[in-house]
Amino acid sequence: MSHPARSMSHPARESVYIPRMRLLLAGIVLAILAVDTVRPQTPQAAPPTAKGVRLETHTWVDAQALLRPDTVVVIPLGAALKEHGPHLKLRNDLSLANYFTDRVVETSNVVVTPPLTYHFFPAFLEYPGSTSLTMDTARDMTAQVARTIARHGPRRFYVLNTGISTTRALQAAAQGLEKEGILLRYTDFGAAADQGSARIREQEAGSHADEIETSLMLFIDPSAVDMKRAVRDISPVSTPFRLTRERGAAGIYSPTGTWGDPTLATPSKGKIIAEAIVNAMLRDIESLRGEAPPEPERTTPRPTPPPQPPLRPAPNLGSSVNGCPPGDDRDIKKLEALYNWAWMNRDAIALGGMWAEEGDIVHTDNTTERGRARITQNRHEQFMRREFKGAQHTLTFGNIRCIDARVAVVDSKWDLRDVTDAAGGALPRTEGFATLVLQRIGDGWAIQAYRYNTKPGAPPGPTLQKKPGYPDKQ
């Protein structure tokens, strides 16, 4: 007799077996899915590698390899704080600079620096939040960025410009750097935008926060545009370009900070304009790449001044006719040679150093240059001017009289020739008389006061030595 448990029918055994098989199959499926999730995926097509590099993401060791003589360095320029009407952000130009920089990096073999976010934007300062540097400061800052990078190899620099007034400072920076053998180029952003929008713009006038600029931002970053606040604002244009919120004041009256009609802007227009600007920038970069840097201007080494014997301490006055002991008379006379040598060699430091710390020059129009530092600076500016490039100014000492052991008076003649006007035309030679008051300082003599006049009958000379021309041209 069989055991009851072993006499179970086949259907009973199947009812137990089937659930177990289902569990086993479910486990196998889950295991397969788990393995599939960690299995390496088929590689997707990678985005194209950018041709350009951003310098700030590298070490100085990397930079040494990147900054070669043939490298084109791109310096983006976009205002981070400049009004653009009630509908665009203060950082509008910086957003443009970032966008166009990304486009250039994608397609051009360049090295890109971080952007210049402050520059020359004088037309918008009546609107809160707007900033501007002076033209000279913007020029010098741009040049110094290029100059310091150029020390390590590159001679070609492209400013990715998104301003209009900035071109004045950029042009001046380029002219100065060219003398040092450095090329600096930039795109005229306003001209490129006008050319790109020529067939699609509808506004009758405008150039700021207008149809063109707003269209660009609607395409580049629509979240940065509030079209509900965009309004048409077009008043007669002024020269120079300047917006004002005060009716009747000099400039273009604009209560909104807009000049143009941003209500006509669309993203599709912005795309067309953006592509035109990108193309213009890339053309200018490639043109720069093929341009040979100029040879730096050679400067004549400064000649060594004639050796001067050491000056002695003030002795007791002797019984000479002019009240000066023979040694002092001779030492004072050497100032004549030093003055003429310094002028001949355009050495502002040597010339200004002849004056006492608080010494002065009084000119024939009663203007006064006071202090050694001011006289030195003015002579430096004078020697840099075209009008004085070949000029010669000489002193010829006459009577020398020592008042006491520490004060002397010198009568002299002066002569100024080969000065030109701003156009390069020769101006007449002029001459006159000068009186110098000298003070003994330590072991030497310094000029405390310099007074002069023009010889009767001679053409009138410049009323201030650092300026060219004649009194009626000042």
C-alpha cells in the first residue's frame, strides 16, 4: 500500500511547480535587464571639438605653449553695466560678447581671454547703473592687456567688440601698440549690424536698444528681454551721440534710454543679424592672422651726459666781481650745458631735474608751472608732441651774480627754433631773455625761479612751453 503522500495526482504536483517556474523566469529577466543597464552603450556622435581655447582655464605652463608668435589672441569686450532701455538688461553687451565669443571659439583657432567689462561708454551716464571709463583709461587698459600677453610671444590681438563708442579708444590703442610691433584689430560692430540688417529692418532710425539690438537678444537669450516694456523712442539725432533724460538738454532726448523702435524686433531678424556679425568677425580674425606684424620703432639710446666734476660744499664768498668764488662760477656755468644737452636729447627727466622741488617757470601770459614733478611731466608731454619733434631750445648764460653763498641770479638769452604747427608747417624762430634764480641744495645748484620774455621785434613764442603755436592759437 502506497504512502498517501506519494499517491498525489500529477495535477497537484503541477500546481506547485508552475509558480516556481514563473518566479525563476522573472528572476532571469530581471538579471538580464540589470546586466543591460550597465553594459557599455554604443558611442554617440560627439559634438565637434572647439578650435579655440579659453586662456583662463589653463595653467601658466599650458599658456606658455599656447602663446606663440603666430597665435591670434581674442579679447572680448562687452559692457556689464550699460543701460539698454526698460526692456533689456544692463549686462546686454556682455551677453552679446559671450555669445559671439562662443561662436568664434567653435570655429576659429584662437586663444581667448576673459572679457573687458568696463570701457568707453560716455553716452549713457545719465541713466542709473551705467558706467564708463575715460577714453584715455579705456585706451591704456586695452593696450596694457595686449602688451603684457605679447611679452610671451603673440603679436596679433583681436578685440571682439560689441560697442560703438569703444572704437575711438580701440583705434588709439592700436596706434600706440603698432609702434611696439603689436597688431590690434577689431570689428566695427555698428557697421556689421547695419549691414546684416539692411534688408530686414523696419525702423526709420535707431542704434541703441532698438529693433536690431533687441532682435539679437530675442534670438540669443529671449529670457533677457521684456517685450511688454519695449517702446518706440526716436528723437532727432545729435552729434556727438549722447542720450539725455532732460528735455531741451544737449543730446538726444530719450526718457526710456532707447533710440529706435524695439517693438519691431523678432527672433528671426536676430538670427540673420547675428550670422552676419559672426561672419564679419571671422573674416576680420582671418585677415589679422595673415597680416605681418610691424617692426617696432627703434629708439635711439639715450646718450650718456657729459661727466660732471663733483660739486663742493659752499665755500666762503671770495672777492670776485660777480660775488661768486671761481669754483661756483664754473659749476653754475655747467647748468647751461646740461640744459641744452637735455633739450637736444629730449630728456624730460634730466631737464626737470634741474629745478628745485618747488621751483617754477612763469610764462609770458602769466601761467605758471610749479614744482619739479609738474615741469618734468610737462616737458615729457611736450617732447612727445609732433610740433616739437625737431625743435631746439637753447640757453646762453650771460651775467652770473651770487647774492650770497646759497643764492645766485643768472641773466641769459634763449632761442627756440624748428617748431611746427599741428599740420607740420614750419613756425618762425623766436628768441628772448631769461632770468634764473638758483639755490644751492646740498652740493649742487637748482633752479628756484625761471622768468623770461620775448626779444622786442621777435615773433611771439609759445606762451606755455608744453604747448605749440602762438598766443592767438592757444
